[in-house]
Amino acid sequence: MEDKIPDFSVVIPIYNEEENIPELYSRLTSVMEKLGSYEIIMVDDGSKDRSWELIRELHTKDPRVKGISFSRNFGHHIAITAGLDQARGNAIILMDGDLQDPPEEIPKLYEKFRDGYDIVYGIRKERHDPLLKKMTSYLFWLILRRFSGVDIPAGQTMLRILSKRVLEVLKGMREYSRFIHGMMAWTGFNMITVEVQHDPRRKGKSKYNIPRLFKLAFHAVTSFSTVPLRIATYVGLISSLISLIAGVYFIYKKIFYNIPILGYASIIVSIFFVGGIQLLMLGIFGEYLGRTYQEVQRRPLYIIKEFI
Ligand code: UDP
Ligand code: MG
């Protein structure tokens, strides 16, 4: 049993999901049993609750459940990476551990997968989340699709099926700051989207608050595009053009009409304006520089504490 390659590997990141794990396991196994042989890889991303204990219990009852436990919280996308690194199945299923992506939708995705697609994305028909979350998420995808330079289908859930080919490419991408959605789209393999049900989170709390979502958006954009770096060039060009025109205009007024130039407020405002833009641009540069530094350090992506 151990050595046989399963038809499916289901990879699930888990961070403080003790309330969801039992239901997740029972619903998922009843779906998977009908599809073929499978392994379930649960990656405990440094949970502070009983999640890891529950995963261990599941493993002793059912050896198809495998577990990876991180030494601390490394983040959602890194947890997925660790799961992918261990996945051996012929098709890889990804899903979140909070049951917002119902496991019952997997057969629908698999039907498309059998038609020969390498990536089958679950797209949410209707999102069941608090209004603020919906709005920030909308903004997130808007910015991302506009600036990332890769075709990332909007409204994706984490529920998806990947082929072995995609898996191999992803395993070779070892960048430190990872945005899984973008990395998959970047591979360019043929993909298709399937509408799936999206449920509200019934138990436990969402781990993405607004600052975290912003961080992710910034991460996502900067890891797929260098457009923000070019903003400085454009803003610089435009503002020097404006100041040139303004300069000519004021000199003209002074020479031909002898109108004194009123100045204090406008000077203060423009100093702050230009100063602000400069600091903003420095910040963007700094962000890329910091990112480069992080990549150059080549630290391991995650640290495994325990493996079952
Ligand atoms: N998650 C994780 N590490 C983290 C944050 C989240 O492994 O640092 C897991 C979490 O347990 C869940 C999935 O990632 O299975 C998605 O998280 P969440 O439901 O909080 O995100 P949302 O659906 O609110 O965007
Ligand atoms: Mg969720």
C-alpha cells in the first residue's frame, strides 16, 4: 500500500482548524472513496490548537492520512508548497482546510481533468464571506490581474486539480516569496475553470485580515511584475514636464506683466508633494531590494518538526 502510487494526492494546509478537521476528513474520504486510491496530506502550519493531535489520530486510524508539522507558522502558500513536495499521486488536488471549498465538488473538477487539462480551477459562483472581505478580495484580484502580467483566473478558490507536469514545474520553483495562484498560472499549461459552490466559514476564524491581504497583494504583484519600479520613471517624467511648463509660465508673467509670484503655500505644498512621491518610490525600491536580499539568503522555505 505504501509504495503504490495513489491516483490522487489531496494537499490541505491547516492552521488552527481543530473544529473543521473531523468533518473535513469524513466528507473528503466519502468523496474520494468513489474516485480511486488516494492519500491526504495535511500540512500543519504551526497551529496553536489541537490540529496536529487530530491529524495524528487520523493517521493512526487511516494510514492514507499523512501529516507534516512545521516548527512554526510559515504561511498558507508555504504550507501548500510543503504538501506539494510530498505529493506522489497522479493527480494533485488542492483545497483549504476550512471547508469553504466543499469536497463534494471534486468529482466535477475531475471530470474536466480527465478531458486532458493540466490545471482545473474551482471558481466561486457566489462568495459567502463578510462584505468587507468580499470588497477587499475584489480589489485584490483587480490589482493582481491588472499588474501581474500572467493570466490568473479571477475569483479562484484554492480547490483545484493539477497534473503531474504542473507539479514537477512547481516543485522546481523555490522562490521564497510565493504566490501559488500566480505561479500556477505562470506555468502556462492548459487550464480550465469550473464553477463551484463556496460556503461560508462555519467554524474557526479566517486567517486573512486586511493587513495580511494587502501584504499578499503587494507580494503577488511584486513577484510577477516590475511595473511598480517603472512607476518612478513615469512619475518623474510627468512631474518634471509639469514643473517646466509652470516655470515658463511664471517667468512669462513676471517679465511681461510684472505680476509678483505668490508663494509660501504653493511652495510648501509642492515640497511635501514631491517629497512624498520620492519617499514612496524609495519604499517601492526598498521592497524589491529586500525581496532580492531574502531570495539571495537561500534559507529553506520551511522547517519540518514532525512527519507522519
Ligand atoms: N492557513 C495556513 N497558514 C496560515 C493561514 C492560513 O495554513 O498562515 C490555512 C487555513 O488553515 C485554511 C487556508 O489556509 O485551511 C485558508 O485560510 P483562511 O480560510 O483563513 O483564508 P480565507 O478563506 O479567509 O481567505
Ligand atoms: Mg477560508
